[in-house]
Amino acid sequence: MDGLELAWTLGFKDILVQIDCMVALRLVQHGGEDQNSNRSIVQRIQRLMAQEWRVTVSHTYREGNLCADMLATYALDLEPGYHRLQEPPEDLLHFLRDDVGGVGSVRLC
């Protein structure tokens, strides 16, 4: 949600959001039950998406964006809220090099 708010504030008009959790994807796209504990967050996301811009939401496997997965894990140790990193965390550099080099990863089912 913070990423969408930042993109809106910076004036982006065409956004692609990739989510690796099908439950979250369905909630954002179709809403959920009124009793859902994440209802207010889902509604905020839906209001943001309804602004005058194009937001495409799609599913990706975690292996499809290991950089985002690593940053999500990294964020678990941070205080809640928005954090702007001046440089990538050391653990992310390996994934960035692989991403730039076109190195893929294998999904083991």
C-alpha cells in the first residue's frame, strides 16, 4: 500500500503490481468478506487503485522476483512504516547482480 501511495504522489500513471500471494491478489481484485481482519487495508488499496491512473495487478511466483522477496524478508526486522533505503542491503546485492545478468531461478514444487 505504501508503494502505491508513493507511486501516486510521484505522479506515475501506469503501474504494474505483482503479488506472490493468491489470497491477497483475490482480496485486492474482488474484495472479501466484511468480517475479514484486513478489510480496511484492502479498501484503502482499492481506493488508491480507483484513482485516475492505470494499476494492473497480477500474480507472480516468489521466484519471479527474488529481489522483492528478499526486501520483504528484510523489512520484517524494521519498524512499521515507510523506509527509504539510500543503498541496497548487502544481502540484496547478489540478487540484483543475478537479475541484471538474466540469471533465473528454479521453482521446486
